[in-house]
Amino acid sequence: MLDIKQIRDNFEQVQELLNRRGGGYDLQPILEIDRQQRELETQGSQLRARSNEVGKLVGEKIKSGTPANSPEVQALKDEGNQIKAQLAELEPKEKELQAKLIEFLLPIPNLPGEATPIGKTEEENVEVRRWGDEYLPTNENILPHWEIGEKLGILNFERSVKIAQSRFVTLLGAGAALERALISFMLNRHLEAGYTEVSPPYLINSTSLTASGQLPKFAEESFKCDRDDLWLTPTAEVPVTSFYRDEILPEESLPVRYCAYTPCFRREAGSYGRDTRGLIRLHQFNKVELFKFVHPSQSAAELESLVQDAEGVLQALKLPYRTIALCTGDMGFSANQTYDLEVWMPSSGKYREISSCSNCGDFQARRGNIRFKTGKKGTQFVHTLNGSGLAVGRTMAAILENYQQPDGSVKVPDVLQPYLQREVL
């Protein structure tokens, strides 16, 4: 959530930064609500100060011998009662305006950072680097991952439709083992890099989704349990963000680095017609997530190290990829800077997203009220960062294509062979 003080003090600058995102966000109504709310807040403070003063005067007069029923004391009591009546009328209006202000602020995205390229669409994203050209497959006629997976008997989409609906998959035999191996391999790498493994709940409440930025904007893309205020998690980022919600962390505890494996559930609203086959865009998929709570002065450096940790998985698997800096118009709602990692998919001759690594600044921390102590009394909002390390299904798809052999088998990447106890699928 944006800082209302920043909007108030730097209105034109904030509006310009939002304009870089597109979407036509208008901050003027927010300023007006803020003005009304602050006026009522000032009136309330003045009335409460006068109420305290009146109470003190009544006590002093009675203590000095003035009768409690004297006209002088009675006049003060009448004034005190009048102030109480005014406050009783004013305070609900002030709370209503506070709630309305938050309601207007919640759908506003984060401001893009200075390092974020300015652009309107993904065509204006900036390629930062490529890795692994020497590992590009030389085979011709590589089958799409869903075809080779079904041929090998390790993926089944047809029966998954019978069990659930389209955009689900069942993994069989070596397919299920490969996914389990990938999860263990990724977690082990991140633990060695200094992350702490966490296994959060898969069902999360609305407050948690609001804190991370999924609500209210992305309600249609999430699965909700109708009888409870619980949703299926769209990513481990959501529950991990709220792990310290409404808490104050010791400054010396920062940075806090977590990695989490969870299944993820998304409706993929608005994406129908795209990637209708295969493992790229499922309603249920597995992911290993990286998450950091950091000191604001370290968030830029922590983003670069997070990207390196995600890239390290692809390098260990020897999967060719490129790193992209997303432009302002293509960046996610909560982020102020994002790098996407795109893995090479030879059957389509394209790089496809396999990880998105973002710095959210204090945007999520402000929504979730997550702070750290500065000095004896001061507090400051932490900065939060998140990234896929990696999306497991997409990693499996990339392996099935990049490691496809001329005889129709698929070689197991060297680093996964100790997990699978086999060299080919």
C-alpha cells in the first residue's frame, strides 16, 4: 500500500510514477478523502484536549471549595457533556473516512523503482543477460514436453480431466519421482545458500491475501472456500508475507530469508486460449518460493542475490535461460522492480518464464504492518522480496524438451541422478 504522506507531499511525482504503469490511476479522490479525514482528526484532537482541560478545571474548583452543584461548576460539566456528544458524532465519521481511504488505496499498485525500465508492454522489457548457449540442444524435431511426457507414460492429462477438469495433470512413475527430486534439489540448494525452510498452511485467510497484494485486485484469479474465510494459496509468497504480520522485528534479526515448497492454485482468469496444453499454465502446480524480510538499505542488493540464487538452479541443471528486467507496464502489482528468468523451450523456439523475482519495497509491509525496531522507540517498515526458485512444473517441462534424446528417451540432468537413481526417463 502506498504511503498517504508520500502522496500528499509529492502528489505530482507519485501520479507520474503511477502513469508509467498505465491503467489510468487517479489519486485526486484519495487526496480529498485524506483532507476530510485529517480535518476531522484535528477537530477530534482539539475537542479531546478541551475535554481534558474541562475535567481538570472541574476537579480543581471542587478541590478549592466550590460546591459541585454551583452554576460555575455546572457550566463546566455542561460543556464537558456537550464535547462528549460532539465526539460521539465525530469519531464514527472519522473511522468511516479512514476505512474509505484504505479502500481507495488498496487497489493502487506499487510505484516503480528508479531501476525499472519505462515501457507499456512486455515488448519493452530489457534483456539483461543470457546463459547456457553451449547447452542448447542440437536435436531436430524435438517433441513438445506434453507429447514426450505422454509417450513415456509419465504425464497424463486426459484422465486428469475426468478427475477434475482441464488444466490439471497427473504425474506417474518417473514423472512423479522427477518432480519430487526437483523439489528436494531446489530446497537443498537454497538451504545451503542460507535460507530457512518453512512449510506454511496451504489455506489462507483474506487478510493474508490483502497484505501480499492479491486482494482485492486478483480475487477472480484465486480459489475460495465458500463456507470459510479461506482461500487456496496462489503462491507461498502469500502465507510467508503474513508470517510476521502486525509484528515488530528486532533490527539485528534482518535479513530473514525463507524458502518454501507449496502447491499453488490459480484460476488463470483472463489467460484462456494461452498454453492450453502442457505444464506451463495449470490450475494446480508446485513451486519452491524464496522470500526475504530485509532492511530498506539492503533491499536492492538482496534482490540481486535472490536472482542469483534462482539462476543458480537453472545453471546447475544446465538449462539455457535469459534474465529480463520487466518494464513499468509489465510489472506485477506489488513490485517496484522485477527480473524474470526465462528458460529455453526448444519445441516452440522460445524462452518462457520460469521465475519472477521482485523487490516490493515497503509496499507489502505497509499493508501487513510489518516493521522493525530502530533505536529505543522508533520503528520502520521492512522491505520484502520474493522469487520463484523455481516453478517446478515449468522446470520439468524444460528438462523434458532440452534433455530429449534422438531415441525418444530423456536424459536425467547430472545433479538429479543421485535423487532419481537413474540416468534416463
